[in-house]
Amino acid sequence: MKGDILLSKIVANATETGWSQVYSTLNLYVVISIKREHAKNTIATLGKDVLEKLQREFFALDEKNLESIKASVENTIKSLEENVDCSIILSTIIQNTLYIVIAGQGYVIVKREDKIGIVAEGEEGEINGFSGPLKDNDSIIIETADFYKKVSVDKLSSLLDTLDILDAAENIAPSIHRDSRGTEASIILKYKTGKMEDDGNEIAEKKEEEDVISDNPGRRLNKQSIANKIQNILPSKTIFKRFSFEWLKLPAIGGKKSIILFFIIVLIGALGASIVIEKNRQQQKQQEQEFKAIIDPAQQKYSGALSILNLNKSLAVSELTEVQKMLNDAKNKFENGSNERKKIENLLAEVNNKIDDLDQGIKISTEVLFDSQKDEKVKTIDLVSTKGNSLVVVNKNNGAVLFFSTKGSLQKTLQSAIKDVKIASSDKSYVYLLSGDGIYRLDKEKTKPERIIKNVSGGAVAIDNFLGNIYILNSQENDIEKYVSSGFNKSSYFTNEVDFSSEPVSFSIDSSIWIIQADGKIRKFTKGKEESFSVKGLVTPFGNSLSIYTDKDMSNVYVLDKQSARIVSIGKDGDYVNSYKWDSLKDADSFAIDEANKKGYVVADNKLYSFDLQ
């Protein structure tokens, strides 16, 4: 009968010099570790190449036995560079027999009832093969040498005595990730066999065998003793249930005719049964092939994403999202309750949990720097800017401008007397205020504002400045209006007409212009021309009520997503960096970032808040 397998996986996060991975599909279970000081490619790329080559070699085998499997492992590692230390522990289960090939160092441990022991141990620079029979409820631990150093056989035995394999793996994981070398990895399997019964009584032939599992945990057995002691214990014959059938009542036909008719009926029945059996076999084979074509790439992609999580979080998230889509699209191809559907759903649950973990972000702790309701002259505040290396806050109603130190203390307040301020920006020398009758420039050392631009179009939704020039985002015209400092004459920033797929709602300048649309798409323009840009690794798409912020000295672009109550930082190469979460961001009026001092600022509910960047 075909056995069933329950499994759990433990893999350390990769380092620059160490990488490990586990892989399982159908009846193949692989644990790999790689160490190297220098190589042409990153260690994660090298590891993925080794794993892909091993898969190709293994699944190309027409006949799978110890010799052929050993040859596939040899072919996999023979082309590796000399400075690469690669260990492969490959196991496969065929007809209740466990076959093991170990290249380099590694271990396979079996726990059977109350006994546990090492049944296979690899040796540095060698490739060795092992095989032996499995019994119902055997626990098999396939592990790298560095995993073995951290988790003793005694500890494994103790955990598996009291916990199932999933809980045991969860218990072990923290010690593996602590001070990790990147090469600690293991698969823990629970083997379940099928049973055949006759009229409710168990019928099976049992073959006596020598027990290779030691009463003394941790005792190592050499491969010669294992080869001699572990034998294949498949039943020598098969016993089927007996069935009784009522005789068909046929008209009395005498002599040879009745015998011929009887055999015709038997032949027709046998032919019909064989057709049904063959059809079912073909359907099952087709389903297995279809399942393998789905689960193998998904597991490979998932393992690859985990292996680069510490090296490139953005790429890892993108890979996980692709796996999530692959599995969601594929699961309905298989019936509810089928083994294939269960395996897809189990992997999907694992992927979803990992994506949820990565999407947690940072829950920020805020400090109130200023409460305008406690200031009789100011009363309300609405806008904040950190451009020009100064922290500036503006009251929309009366045009009051508040200047703060980088440490958050209020230094002075200027009453500009400009009514109905819509948007504001600043640089080292000036604060720029856009109101209903134009744009005013307020010298930081003077109190009287100067109107520098009249008759600004009604579609203005954002203002920024660069090198003394003023830029306005006009959402009605889908344009960036540029006002050069020498005379402030109006022109279009774009060299060609730009097609916005959704309304542009906010922009910010760092020498290039970054525009965010209402649909969450970010677009980058330099010298009036669009450059290719896309966000990678963002798990939850942007919602609505968006604004964007950056500056020439910043490494990242920041997006306030009020719907999701978060501020998202994105590298200027498009890679997702982090999320800062706070429920009150849903009510934020404005935000600004000061990367130099690792501070973020938010105006909400007439208060100025600060939080730490990480």
C-alpha cells in the first residue's frame, strides 16, 4: 500500500557565506547546505542553481535505485567551484523502503517507538548510499551537519515523544535562527503506512528483521552495518478480500452452448473491468502529472524566496506573491478533499502566513511636539514640511507659520496674514504658500510675505520647489507647471504630453519629479521625460487618499496611505523598504520626513507628532 507522509521544515536564514534549503515534492526529500567565502554569484543564486540541477537529474532517471540516485547527486556537484563546500542529503521512499544518498556531511536519524538513532551519516568529500525499511509511525529527521551540532539526538527524542512534528519544529526553530551560520536546515517526516483487512481482521505477512535503531540515542552506525541490517520487508504475496456474487439466472441452455455463453459473459465482464481500470489509471497518471507541474515550480519558487529573504526582502516578497497567485489559480483544478488539493492548500497556507508576517510593518510610537489648541494665537495647524533642513508648520486659515528646531522645540511664529492657504512648501530661505490669489514667498527672517505669482489655476493640488524654481501639480490639466525664479514665468515641465491613467494627486521633487496617481501608481520624471519605475515587494497595494514625499538628500520615497493607516518607504530603485503603521494616520492632514535626523512628522487633529525612522 502507498504510505502517507506528514512533514515540517526548518531552515536558517541565509548569510553572506552560508546558505541552506529544504525541498520536498511527491516522495523526494532534499536538504542542502552551501558554504563559501567568495564566488562569482551570490550564495543564494548558487544554491538555487544546485537545487534546480539536482531536480533535473533526479526526475530524469528512468529507474530510481541507490546507484542511479547516487549518480544524479554526483552529476549535480561535480561542476561546483573548488571553494564551494556543498552538502546534499537526499532521501526518497519507494514501496516502504527509505533510500538515502549523502554527499558530504549530513545525517539521517530515525525514531521508532521509544528508540532513536543515526541510520545514515555522511563523510566530507564522499558520496555514500544507504537503504532500509520503514514502519508505520516512524519519524525521520534529515538534517545538515550544522543542524546536528545545534540540536542533539536526545533533544529530538524528547520533543518527538511529547509533540507532533509541526510543534516540534516550531520549538526547535528559535535555536536554529539564533547565531545562525545560514547552513542549518532539516526536514522532519512522520511516515504512515496503509493497511489491508479481511472481514475486519488485519491480514499481513510480517518478516522478522534486526532492529537498527539503537536503545542508546546518538549511537552512530557505519554504512556497512546498515546495509546488512536494513532489509526490504515487502510482503511476499498479496491477500485480497473474498467477494461472493449471486449466480445469474439464465434460460436453460444445454450442453456446449451454455458453457460458451458463460465464458462470453465472463470475458465481457473482464473486458469492461479492464477498460474501467485502464481509464482510471490514465486519469490518475494525468492528474499526478498535472499536480507535479504545479507543485514543483511553486515549492521551488517558495524555497527560493525564503532563501533570499534577508538578502533582498523586496524580491522575496515579489516571489512569494507570485507563488500565492500560482496556488490560488491551481487549487480549483483538483477536487475538494483530494490529496492534491490538500497539499496545494497546505503550501498556500504556509505562503499566506509568511506574506502576512512580512506585511506587519512597524507600529510606530509617536510623541506630541505641539498642540495648537493650547496656543491662543495659532489654534489650528494643517501642513508640515522639512525641506530646506528646517521643520515648518502652517495654519491654513490665517497663514501662521511655525518654525521648529530639529529637536522639535518651537523657535518662532510668523503671522503672514494670508488667508485660505491651500498648500505649502519650503527651502533654506523661504516658505512658499499657495492661496486663492496666488503664491506667496515668506522670508524666514522677515514677517511680511511677498506675492511672487498671481492667478494660479484652480486645479493646483500640490506645490514644491527646487533651486528656487516653483512647481505646481495641476490635476485638472494633468500637468506640472514650472515657474523659473528669474521672473516666475509659467511653462510646462513636461517635454511631451503625458498620459495619466489615473488622476495625479501628489508630487515631490529631489531633482527628479515623483508623482503618485489616485490608483497608487508612482511615476518618475527627469528633465521633463518619464523614466521607467515600478514598486517591487509591496504586499498590500496602496489604497486611496495618497500623498508622496522625498528630497534630494533622501534615499527613499515615502507615501502616506491614509486608507491603510501607514507610511510606506520605497527605495528609489523601486524596492519596498518598510511600513510605519499608526491608526491615527487615517486622519492625517499632512506629513514630512527628515531622513538625516531619522524622524518622521505628522499633522493630525491639530497636533504635530513625531516618530522615529528605522
